Amino acid sequence: MKIRNVQTTAFAAAFGLGALTLGYSLPAAADPGDRIWSPVNDAASIENENTVRLTGGMTSVEAANLGMTVEAGTEVSFTPDLGAGVTCGGGAPRVFVQVAETVYNSFDGNPNQCGGPDGVVRFTIPTSGTITYAGVVFDNGQQGEVKISDLTIGEEKVNFLAVETKRLETIPAPVYTPPTCDELGKVEEPAQLAEGIEKYDIKPAVEGMVEVDVVLKDGYLKPDGWTPWIYPVAKKQGAECEVDESPSPSPSVTPSVTPSASASPSPSVAPTQPDTTPSADETIPVDNSDSLPVTGSPVVRAFLVGGLLVVIGLAGIALSRLRSRRFEA
């Protein structure tokens, strides 16, 4: 909590009977979670949210920034309880509030300064604005004890245990790992907690879901309209998770065009013999080498036919000569 020093003469001059007329430390520019109302010394204490105790005649409980908005004519009321030997007078006990630059209190010009028939002290704030500085004071120098209870401003009862608040704009989401067909989903608290967050409250929601809320530190408020997160964590199901258990077909082996040296798979279909019959416009090449022609080729057939004709011709000549000799004889 940040503290600023308050000087007696400055407050006495500015506020008259408003503030306590002695030096003390007053909380200012409080952080979220800090008490709005604070005793200025050990002679004052806050008993509960409705009551403060002031002892020794020179003390108070005060708020540096009450932050309440009021309209002109707003009534302020409280109930004093004077201890043994304590009398009301000299501006004590009293309550004061500051609106803008003006301080109003329950004592100045108030015929009801010590309470009416019902024991309640009342006064009215004549201007509109926001109450910043406020306090409950017992400073007339008397010994003894005074309790002040049920301080009410307009329709709102003051809570002496209230703390400074700050409303968060956003709350970071937790770390979420979606479920898969084999694994449950997972929700975890972030490694680094953001401002104002005490912890993430992760708990089961409906079946297969978890709800994530946050626990905030004192004085912090959740964003307007904020709601907890809901995450699915059950394993995935359905067609995308079904496994096809039917036997897989045997893979077919496709023979390679050029078998490797190490393995040559046998083809499932016998290779087709190439067609060597020349087409009509194809020229048969003549082999002029010294090697013998291959039997059955066109060259061999032509050679045999020619040889046969020569033999027949020679036989005819021989036969004609033989007949000629016979006729001559």
C-alpha cells in the first residue's frame, strides 16, 4: 500500500473540523486488494464491516478515496455509541466527506450533531459529485471509547472492510490439448499467471467435458459478461477412428524390363515372339560376307533352284550326245 504524509496545519486549514487535527499517515493511490478504510493510528480499529472503535479522543478511521457518487441532498447517517465518561461535543464524534473541493461534516451547523431521538446522527450533502476523502473522527481530547456503526450514504451502507477493486479487461485462456482417437484431451493452467489471477479452477462438467473458472486475488473483478470455459476431453469416436480389419490383398509383382543381375523374376505371361516377316515395301538386305547363308532364307532357295536347273541342262546335253552316237553306229 502506498502512503502519503498528511500535515496537521494543512488539513486543519483546508478542512476545519473535517479531518483529524494531528499529523498521521494516510493511504493513497491504493492497489487492488488494499483496504479502502484504514485506522490512522493504533488508537483506532475496524471491528467489522459495520463498526469502528475509536479510543483516546485523538484518532480516526479514514478513506483516501471512497469513490461514491452522490446527488445534491444525499443524506449521511450513523449511530454513535459513547463509552463510559464520554460526552458528545466539540466536534466529536463526527463523520466528514469531501465532494470536489468542499468538506461536509456531521457537526458544523447541525442541531442533530449528537443524534436525534432514535440516537442516529444525520446530515445532508448539498452538492452533487463523487466522495473522495472521508473519515470517522473522535478528536476532542477526551479519554474513553466511542464506537461508530451503520454509516450509510444515501441508500448504501458503508463497508469498513471493503477493499480497492480493479476490473480486468480480459482473462487469458488455459492451455488446451484437444482429444484424439487414442488420448484424452487435457486442460492445464498457464505457466505464467496474469495480473489478478490466483489460480485456474479446472473441474468436471457434463460427461466428457471440463469447466474452467478462475479464482481472482482480493480486489480484482472478472470482466463484464465473463463466463467459464467448457472444453471437450473425451476420446474421439466415429468413422474417423474406426480401423479397417479386412485382410489386405497380396501385392502383384510387376516384372522389370531389364532384369537385374542378382534376381530376375519370372514373368507371369510368356513373352511374345517378334514378327520377322518383312512388309511388302521392305527391302531384304543381302549379306555379302563370306559366311554361309542361313538355311530357309530367300537367298538359299534361289541358289538351290539355280543349281537344279544347271544339273538338268547338263543331263539333257549328255543324253542328246548319247543318242547321236547310237544313230551313227
